[in-house]
Amino acid sequence: LDLVAYWHRLEVEARAKLGKQASLEEFHFQFKVRFFLEVPDDDQAAVEMLYVQAKHDVVDARYPCSEQDAVTLAALQLQEEFGDKPEPDCPYLKGNLGKYLAQKFLRPEDKEAAADDPEPKLLKLYAKLAGYSRPEARLSYLDYVKSWKIYGSAYFYAEPKQNRDLPTQLVIAVNLKGLLLVDPDTKDFLQEYPYSQIVTWGHSPNSFVVVVGDAAKQTKIYFKTEQGREINLVVRAYVDNLAQRAAPWNGTEPNGTERNGSTHTQSPSRSTSLYSLTRQPFFSSSPTLPLLTLSVAARADDSPRPRRPSSSATPLQIAGARAVRNTPRPGRTRRDR
């Protein structure tokens, strides 16, 4: 709010000097979700915030995804926004296809109609989603993107040190599931470190270090980066959240510190051990609701893609039933057509 007030003061001062009709630089305050924690389906405000953020990042190509995935999500977005597809013609996509699909999937205007035009595929799938209510379409969209390994990641450029198995530059992706090392050119996943394999981590003003392995064998990996503090804070926030969910609260935090309201009596250290947080090997079944932020360009067609659950259907298999969702949600029924 202080920043918004500062922008407003700048505008008032500029108007006083240049006049009311002068063309001034505009500032926009963009509110984004940073940490995606577990929220119940009936928390409409939280679900809406997650959905708005997810569709923005998908259309903005901040997540690597295939055209099939993009078309499926675009169809769900149409269903959530407008309900069932009107017959025989659908007016919603005329001049607005870029609102639902990333730029890389759009057919150039000067190119003749061809089989690679995504609009017919999108309309066909949209029609098959008839009967989905708005909440169903919204939650189906979120279920779909949450199944991606990369979903909810914060991205940090870094340079590995003393490691010949990694390229000279890479991206560290941090989310609720763990750390991913991503090739910035091919978008391949080079290494994956779930929190169950992370023993400890730390940072300095120009580096980040993580120790992976178990109690018997450990490997220390160094990264040169000016964002070591930010990486440390994000990792710690997720580990604290997972540790809190792993054990019932009895008046103290999982690491033994007392809590008074929202105030911790112990400041976070620069290096943190999972074993000290959980007092036991970290549980291997990690949730899938994560965090989100910066951009990674689209994945190359021939590179490994984020996996979806084996029960997920392809777009052409979605017909009448709740095919996009991984599992039916209790208490939610399909509305009559």
C-alpha cells in the first residue's frame, strides 16, 4: 500500500507540473500468489485466486506444456467462463483465441487453414465438456496443472560449481515437492531432489548450497547465485509448512520452538536441516499443491514433459464423464443438462 501511495503521489505531482491532459507513465500493481498451500475445495476465495493465477501462467507460457495440454486447459477455461458451448456456432473465440492459448500455439494470420490449427480441436473438446458446472471446471483445471512436476515453482538462475555433470548455467526450480534443476535452453529436468532427499541447505550473499542424500551418504552441491537468500527463504517456507502438516500442533512448532500467535520465538537460521525439523526421516508422500512465480519458456517438443497421472484422459477421451479430473470429489454431483 505504501508503494501504491507513492505512485499516486508521483502522479499528482506530475499532473500539477504538466497539466491534466499530459501523457504520464502508468504504474500497475499486480497481486500474485507466492506460496500455494493446501486449501479446501469449499474455500471459494482461495480456489479462485489459485485458478486465476494458474490460467494466467498457462496462457503466458510460464509452464512448459504440450499443445494437447494447452487445448484441454483452454476448453476448461471456456467452460468455466461461459458454461456449455452454444450451438451451432461459438462466438467466444472470434478474435480472442490468444486469451485461451499461449502465443506459440496460435496459427499465424497469413497461414492457410491447416490441420495444425488448434481452434477446431478446442471447440470439439469444449463441446464434450457440456454439463460441467463452473466450480467443476475450475477445480478440474487446477487438478490438471497441479499434476505437473514444474507447477508452482519459483525460478532462480544459478551456476553450478565443482560439478561436471551439470551445465555451466541452469535454473533452480523450487516448489512444495522439492528442487528441480532445469536446463534453461532445452527445459529438460537435469536433476530432481524431493525434500525426502535433502539433508540440509544454506546460503551466502553470492551462493546457495544444498546437501542431498541420507544419513549414510551425502553429497554437497554448490551454486553461484545472487539469489541465495531468496532460495533459502522459499525452501525453508515449504519445509516448515510440510513439517507442520506432518505432525499435529501441540503449542510448539515441529522444530521445538514455541509459538505465540503468529510470532516465532526463534529466528530462522541460515542453514536448516530437515532432520532437525522432523526429528525423523522425512515422509516420502509429499502433497501436490505448490507455489508459483517467474517464467520459464516453453518446453521443446522432443523434451520430456511433466507427467500426468496415468488415469488422466487425453482431450479426445473426455466425453460426458468427469474425465479431466483425477478422482471424483465427494459431495459434488453433475448438474442436469
